[in-house]
Amino acid sequence: SPQLVNTKILMLHTLETLNNPQTATDKRNKAKIENFIDEVGKMKSFGANDLIRVWKKQRSNSMNFNTVILKDIVLKYHDFVERKKHRIWVKKEG
């Protein structure tokens, strides 16, 4: 679907910003994304609203993400397991 393709493109762009920031804005965005990843990584569990709340703390006007992208970014760097019944992700033990 077009939405899935757009999500994948945005994820690749985000990873490129993290791995190889080109401009001053990219460098600021990299710091904001890293802060977001660290902040969520400290949590024992998260839901969609938690991701939005933590992302809004970063005050990034140049990068707008939906919860799918935010979740994918976190899962790339941290080990969480989905609890479908409760619609949350819980940090893996051990």
C-alpha cells in the first residue's frame, strides 16, 4: 500500500539522518531523535500515546512522525515485546 511505502521511506530517511547528518538541521534532528530513543528506552512499557508525549517533548518542528514510525525507531534500538491485548509494548527482561 502507498502508506506502507511512505512509512518505509520516512524510516530510511530518519536512519540516514541518524547515521549521516548533512546539515545543521540534520544534526539538531539527530540529537532530538537520539534523546527520544533514550527516553523511551528507559521506560518499562509504552503505548502510542506515550510515544507521542515523549516525541512532543523534543519540540521538533521539522520532523513530524506518526506512532508507527516512532515505534519502529524505538524497536530498532531497544528490545520490546508487543502485548496485543493491551496495545502496549513491554521491555524484554534479561
